[in-house]
Amino acid sequence: MIDVVVRWLPELESAVHAAGLPWAVAHICDTQQGYALEWWRGKRGLYVRFEAGEVEAIRVWGVNINTEMASRRVQSPTDLLEEWRWLQGESE
């Protein structure tokens, strides 16, 4: 899975810059089942998990998993632009 992470990161950064949005360096985590990229901006966090051949984007705005987190599967780095806009406070 690390090969997927290594491929996705520069593609995501390019898409973010092309959209005119600011970029931030990710925290990279080993999840034991794969890898995750993590960004924080104030109370908002974006966690992108790479496990078992799938990629999941998780929005975090609090500690309650039922009411303060949302996730969806993504197919490509450009699919994450919606989450990136949300992280930057440009969408709800």
C-alpha cells in the first residue's frame, strides 16, 4: 500500500495547487493494516486511510464517531478536492 500512498501524495498536491488552494504537509501514519495521511486545520481534520486496496477519506470535526465524523471511499487523488475544500473551511 505504501506505493499507492507515494503515488497519491504528489497527485493530490498538484490537484490542490491547480484548484488554487493552499497545501499542507501530511502526517503519515502506519495503521498496521495500511497507511494513513492526516491533516488538521483548527478543529477540522482530514484522515485518508489506505487499507486492503481501498482508500477512505474521513472528515473529523469532533470526537464523537457517530455525529462528528463522516467518511466516503475515494477512487483517485482528485476525488479528495471536496474534502480538501472542507478542511480549508470553504465548504460545509
